[in-house]
Amino acid sequence: MSGDVLSQAEVESLLSAMDSREADVIADAATSRIRHKEKVSPYDFKRPERVGKEQMRSLQTMHEAFGRNFGASLSALLRTIVELKLTSVDQLTYSEFVFSLENPTCFNLINAAPLEGQLILDINLSLLFPIIDRLLGGGNDSSAPIRRPLTEIELRLVGRITDLFCKEMKQAWGNVLELDLTIDRVESNPQLVQIVPPNEVVVLISFELTLGEARGMMNLCIPFNSIERISNRLSSNSWVSYGKKSATTENIKRISTQLNDALVEVVVDLAETNISTSDLIGLRVGDIIATEKDVARPLVVSIEGRPKFHAQPGAFKGRKAIQVVGMVDT
């Protein structure tokens, strides 16, 4: 038994070895925790990132082009300058989107077949009332903000704006999917409408629209479940050639139709000559100015300052007139 008893020196040696091993174990554990902590990234369950960065960039590129086209179409409709620019493309929950809106507002629910569910177009009333005033013949002067729901007549007028929005949106999405966009209904209180669960992720695309002194926001809300099946199509490679297509017969006809009623300045140069200032001051009714213009030579007709046609002078129904006889060679 005496051989099994450890001496004091052996006991101290074992204790020191255990302390050093325990220290090594603790150090290894601490190092492991530090390395693991470096790989940890914060995650907010209230705002999950379900749409990839590439898809978000594609949506941004697509709707930047949409904003330019819709702004131009809106300017033609209202016959005034309208500025529309994309301000942000974000992911958030549906409840955050709804509670960020004013009440009342113009809350449009849009059917977008073949996408599942509905999209939402929200237009601020501080922007809509100046637009309605413009449609009814008013100017661009801003008035005091009005806080009330739209009337039935005003909703009919706003329908022209939303129909134009759907038309341009369909064209913008043409490279990804052929959409059939229709307005389902319009609500004034956004908190009474729930198209998806409150915690469902949505993509919020915000535009700032400026009409004269009036300025307001226009928001397009796309639920994630609507674009989940086509997320693979939302690739930035699809937009490389966007906006570089050749003119189609349909586009040429559409632009020509819109330009049919445009007013242009027509100027006919009868003749040119030089006279002195004293002769110009001394001109009286009945005086004749001689020029080197040959009566047999055709006149030049200019459209908006650009020579376009050759013409011959004459009379039509007792009034002075010209007859176009050819095109100017360019």
C-alpha cells in the first residue's frame, strides 16, 4: 500500500499539469467562440430579406425606365411638364407599408394576371387633387392641402391616370412577363385592406412626382408571393438591351397619332433683298421693293424653322395661298 501513496512533489506536479491543461481548454474554447462570433450576422425576423440583390437591381432598373415613360405619357395627358423619378426600392413587411401611408389616400388594388394575388398602387392625395384640377382645366398653382376621400366624379378622373399607369407598367414588364393589369377597386383607408398577412414581405417601389408646385409620392407595392414563381426571370441580364429596340410599326403609329393634333409653325419665304435703313424708314403704303427673286422659281416652305417643301404662290377662294410642288433636298 505504501507504494500507491504519492509524494507531495508528485501531487503538486499533477495539480500543475491539470491547471495548465484546463487553461489550454479554456483558451481553445474562447478562440472557438471568437471565430464563431465572426461568422454571426444580425437577422431581423420582422424584416426578412427574401428577394435577392440581383432581383432587386432588376426591379430597380425596370422601374427607372418605367418612370421615364410614365412621366412622359403623363405630361402629354396633362399638357404640362411632369417630373417623375424613382426614389427607392425596398423590402419591408406589409404592416409597415400600410401604417406608413396617410389616411385618407388613393389605395388602388390591381389584378396582375398571371401573377398571384394583387398589387397595390398608392397615390398621395396632395398630388391627386392638383392633377384633377389640371384635368378640369385649371393651372399648376398649388392650393391648401385637402384631407378627404375622393368623390365618385374624382375617382372617374383618377381612373385616367391609373389606366395610363397600367398601360406603361405592362410595357415595362414586357421583357419579363406579359401582364394583364386591371384596377379591381379603390379604397381610401389603407388599414382596412389586407391582401396578405401583416408579416408578409413586400417590395415597395416609391416614386416622387412633381407637377408645378405640387409634389407627392406614388408607391407600388408588390407582395413577395406574387413574384416568387418568376424570381428566376428577374435577372439583370434581361435588361442589357432594354431601351435599344428598333422602332416597330405599332410604336410609330402610336407616336404619329399623338402628334397629329400638335401645332407647328409654317413660314413661306417669298423673297429676300437688302435695303438701307433710310429706305426702310421712308417706306410708305404702296411703295414697291424690287428683289432678284425670279417669279418662276419655287418658294421655300419652312416647318419649325427647317426648310421642308417647295411651293408656288397663288390664290384659293379669294385668299392668298401656296401650292406644295415638291420636297426640299436635304
